[in-house]
Amino acid sequence: MSRFRRPEQFDLLPYIGKWLVIASVVAFLAGSASALFLFALDRATAWREANRWITWLLPLAGGAVGWVYFKLGKQVEAGNNLLIDEIHDPKKVVPLRMVPLVLGGTVISHLFGASVGREGTAVQMGGALADQLTHVFRFQPADRRILLMAGISAGFASVFGTPLAGALFGLEVLAIGRMRYDALLPCVVAGIVADQVGMAWGVHHMHYAIGEVVAVTPWSVGAVVIAGVIFGLVGLVFATATHQLGGLVKRWISYPPLRPMLGGIVIALALWALGRAGFDAHRYIGLGIPSIVNAFQEPSAPWDFFGKLAFTVASLGTGFKGGEVTPLFYIGATLGNALAPMLQLPFAMLAGIGFVAVFAGAANTPLTTIVMAIELFGPQIGPLAAIGCITSYLCSGHTGIYHAQRVGHSKHHGGPPEELRIADVPQFRKKQQTQHVSATKDDHS
């Protein structure tokens, strides 16, 4: 006589209940921290715009933030890359000091005129706050990985008002071409609840009107593919330039606080010089939300995307704290706006596709950005946004803004091996090239 076997769904109920509760706690912490951060950021931005002279103090602000991180923040200086590394290779709980350090450092960077974003701050706060629950619940490494992923999702969702894109970001950002479905429920719950928590605190997110969306035709698809190639290459340039400048500055300047101080001097002088030439470069510092909105409303200057890219690379590469994503939105929206007349597409629509596609290429997160386009601009843009984001993702190669990202599955045959860090891809390629040259010489001999 066979014994009665309980349906497996009964075994899943404790798992579902556990992560509903834990992910909601993570979401409350991350959503509340993001709300505080966004309110402080709004105040800092408004004050800077009303007192533009404060940009002359950017070198002092950069030096102060650099000194604080040098004295108190060496363990958390890696930021988002630290979280990604801890998920792949858990070692120790992320120090809680990451939260006040990155919050204060980012607000100060914005107040004095650095060109940085906000996603990095929200993600780091969400991940660090979530990881504090590791001791409370005595999590093993497997559950701790999921906890950190939920914190990343909550931070991203709450700062941009995109709950589903935030959920996917926590799943997709870890490895190129691979996602972990065991964290799907916690990340989705964390993203949705964190967004609601932010709105409950009174956070209001920017809405962008794209107006006309053209039909999916051979011409529109071809035009978006061309734009996607350009978006991917720009994302590649942004990520590569930021990392290379950061590496050069570290080699040239051994004392860390001097790096953002030097960056502040360069940025302040650039603002002054361009101002003397009759060019208002202040739109390239801070978040640049007015310029992003303008890209959806009227034609932008064709060089705006490059101006934002240059100021952001100078800021992040020299050590100012913040994120990369909002500057990437700016770069993508203004670049899409500039490309629209050449590709005979509505400028607001291509600005919207560029908004997400440059980010898709730079961060290697095509699914996140497709869903983000739908959440921000509506479902009509979905098919063309998907084409733009995927093309950009493919054309950006195996590089990205997050050096700790792993290669889960190569973008093409013969690419880097699985589990290789993005930071190690150049060395892998150099080794491949050396082996190829040696083999060629052996064949000739």
C-alpha cells in the first residue's frame, strides 16, 4: 500500500511566507532610505542652482568626501561592486557605515556641482541595510545572496519609481546572460513594496511624455537597430573611459583625498571657461533632469550627450560618489534626440529609446531596461525599445560600468569564459592575443 505523499505546494508555502515578510522588511528600509535621500538631493540641487558660485568649492568638497572615505570607508569604497562580489562570493556582512557614507557623499557631490547619479547610492543603501538582517535571521550564504539581491532591487525600484525594472535589475546585474530565478519572488516583492513605501513618504517621480510612437515596420526596425548600435558604442565608451580614468588617477595620485580634489578643480575650471565663452555648462552637472525633460519636448543641441559624458567621466573617474545611471539616461535621451532627424523618427520616441538603451549597453541589463521603458513610457514603445536595448547590449561588448559583474554566458561565440569578472576581460583578451601570435609564429617556423 503506497504512502500518501503531500503535494510539493505545501512545502513551498513556508518559503513564500518567509520571503514575503523578509523582502517587505528590506523594502521598507530601502524605500525609506531612498525617500530621505531623494528629499535631500532635491534640496541640494535647488540650492546649487540658486547659488552657482558654490561650484568653486567643489575641490574642497571632493577632498573632504575623499578624506572621510579614506579614514572610515575603505571597506565600503567599492560600492556596488562590493555588493555584487558578496553575492557571488559571500565573505562578511557589508558594514552599515556604507549607508551614511554614500548618502552624505552623494548629496555633497550634487550640492557642490559634480556630475553623478543617484542609483548607486540607493542600491548601496538598500544592499547594506538588507545585509544587516543576516545576523538577525542567521542566514547561510545561499539565503544571504537572495537577501542582498532583494536589497539591490528595492533600492533601484524606489529611487526611479520602476518596481518591475528594479526587481529585474537585482536579478540581471550580477552576470551577463544569466539570471537566478530562486530570487525572483523576493526581488519582485522588494521592488514593488519599496516603490510603494517611497510614495507613502511623499516621493514623486518624473514622468516623460513621448507622444507619437511609430508602427513597427522594416524601416523603423532598421532605424532603431542603427541607433542601438550607436547607443551601445556610447555605453562602451562611457564605461571604458570611466574605468580607465579611475585607474590612471589612482596610479598618478597615491593619496586618495587628492583625487576628487583634482577632479573638482578640473570641473570648476571647465564650468568657468565654458561660461566665459558664452556657453552654459551647468546643465551638464548634477542630475540634469531639466535637460532630460527638454529632450522629450524639443530638439536638443547635438553635443549635449558628449558634454554630459565628459563631465560625468571626470566626476566618477576622480572619485566623486553617486551613480552612473541617471547620467546615462541624460546621455541616451539627448543622443536619441540628436539622431532622430537623421533616422527620420520622432525625436521624443528616440529620446525615450536612447534613455534606456545606453544604460542597457553600459550595465549589460537589457531585460531591465525593456521593462523600464514600458513602465516609464507606456507599452506602445515596448517592441522598438526592446530592439534598441538588445542591440545596444550586444554592441557594448564584454565591458560595463560594474567591474564585479561576471560573464554568465558570453554575448557571442568565442567570447570570455563563464564566471570571469568584467574587470579581468581585457587581461583575458591580451592573453588570447599573445597565444594567437605565438601559434602563428610557430606555424611559420
